Amino acid sequence: MARAPVEFDVTLNDTRQEKRIIRVTAQADYAEDGRMRHLVLLGVDETMRRAAEVRLFDASRLATLGEMASSIAHEINQPLAVIRLAAETLNEEFQLAEPGVVPAELREFTGRKLERIANQTERASTIIRDLRIFARKPDDQPTPFSVPDALRGAADLVHEQLRLASVAIELRLDEACGQVLGHANRLQQVVINLVLNARDAMLEKPGDAPPTIRVHAYPKPDGSGVVVDVEDNGPGIPPKVLPRLFEPFFTTKPGGKGTGLGLSISYEIVRQMGGTISAENLEGKGARFRFTLPIAPVVATVDNSAIAAE
């Protein structure tokens, strides 16, 4: 009587000390008297297939979260507009009131508070706008966009998380950067991932100086591309980790706190935009991630009026 094969997974390290997942199928061959004569083992390397499955699941989950975030942002924007309009209207009423009706001190105090409410609602609306742009599903056609504008949007999205963690962020964005070709929200995804990784590293091993992240964008000397540096003053990257940073599923974070996909996805996004990304330790203290993107090609335009005149 044939017995069903047994399947199980085995995790091994190859010659480069990289983790491989092997799916093993064991099939026993029995004699008529029931004794096992042979045991056939078949091992299939499923590392890449498993990685593709996780990427697909991760992409589907992110797409769902993006749709939810976009819907929620739209709903939040409506009451924010009402709050801002009410604050501005009330402030105008106070300013137009007769001097004897509202004491000067109360008028000044109320004016400051209402102006603060209006400013904060405007800030919240800006964050929501950036969030909706980030969550928007890009089409297949890449378009030229400004790197400094995309970086400012990414910084707005993580500003509150960094503030709560007492991590400062400094932006140095050269407006002379030419436009690049791609999707702005995907570039924001890369920067947000790098910034949050830097935050986690600095909080895990705090140093003497206040934790600071610097984002610097500038054109290449020959004008052929845009360079973006994301630096921190944290503990740096262990030398043995550097060669494996962009491998799928590789993470130095404890279980449950990292999937090991963030940097590999960032690498793929930059590669699809025709760029390169690398990581290194700074001479003093900290780490630097640098990615370079090519300038968007200039599309020639045709002067239709000149053609018509001919």
C-alpha cells in the first residue's frame, strides 16, 4: 500500500552564508512485507518563490492601506475646513467689535489663539494632501517631477513621528536640481523608509549628540543627475551587515519589528528609475544612504504656429 509523501521545510546557509529555504519531499518505498526498502528525498530551493510571494502580499497590503488612507484623508479634510473657517470668521468678528464691547487684552489673547487654530488646521490639511499624493496609485507611465518637492512632502509625512521621538530632521534642498522621471510617491516611499530606519537605529543605540537626520539633495557636478543623501549621527552600520543591506528579508531588527523588505523594495524603486543606491558609514559617527537619479530627458516641442505660417 502506497503511503503519502511527507513534505517539510529546511533552512540552510549557502557558501555565501545566505539563508536558503529548501522544500523537501520524502517518499518511502516499501516491500510487500511492509519493510521500507528505499527513502527518496527531493529538495527544491524555494527561496526566490517565497520572496516573490511575500512581495506580492506586501504590495497588496500596501495598496489596501493606501486606498484606506486616501479615503480617510478625504473625510478628515472636510471638518478641518469647517474648523478653519469658523476660527477665521470668529477672529474677524472679534477684530471688528467695538473697543468697549471686547477688552483689549481679551481681543489680543483670543486673536492669537484663533490664529493658531487656523494655522494648525492649515498644517493638517497640508499633511493630508501629501498623504493623499503618497497613497495615490501611480499609473504605469512615469512623469517628470521635482525631487526637492517630493522630499519636502516626505518630510511632512514623518515630521510628527520624528518629533515624538525627539529626532530632528534637517533639509538642504538645492532648487537647481533638475527634474527626474518616475513617480514622486515612490521616491517618497524610499526616503520615508530610510528616515524611519535611521530613527530606529538612533533610538536603539542613543549617542551623546541629539539624534539628527539630514536630507540633502543636489545636482551632480556634470548636471546629468540628482543626488540625495540621507545621513544620521547614529551608531552606524556594522561592517558585516553592509554587503547584505539590500537583500530581501535581511534585517537586523528583532522579530516582529521588521520584515527585511524595506531596503530591498527601495533598491528596486531606485533601479526602476534608472538610478543607483548605496550605503556607507561616515568618518565621524553615523551612516549615509545615497541614491542618484538621472535627469529626465528633455522632450522637444514643435511650434505649430510656425508650421502653419509656412
